[in-house]
Amino acid sequence: MTPPAERRLPVRTCVLCRARRPAGALVRVRAGGSMGPGPGRGAWLCTGRRCVEDPRARSALSRALRSEVSDDDLDSVRSGAAFGP
């Protein structure tokens, strides 16, 4: 008897470092600075400090979300991300 088929996890790409990881290892940022699932345009970022703290994060998020990212929006992403190593 063969084992049941393994469930494949969706793979997403970080908009800054372009690393491909399972969706659970990334944070989805929506336009307006909110995070998590929901309607509207979204972008994926690594949960590590390097990607969120990078000065290029603002331009990468602005380009991916097709809207301007303010300092407040970026601060809410930084404070809400579960930072790893």
C-alpha cells in the first residue's frame, strides 16, 4: 500500500531578496500597511530582520503594491513581523 500523497505547500517569493520559501515562512503585506490574509493587492516579505530593515524595502514594497508606502506603513510592518534570526 502506498502512503497518502503529501500535501504541497504553496511557495512564495520575497519581493526584496527574491528568496523562494513556503508561504508560512513569509509575511504577506497588504496595501495600507496591514498584514496577513485578506482582499486586495499584497506582497510577500521574509520574516527576518534583514529584509524588513533593508532601506530598499520601501521601494520594493511600493513597486509590488503599486502604491506609495509611508513611514507609518513600514513601521507597522517592522513591528508586526515575527522576526527570526
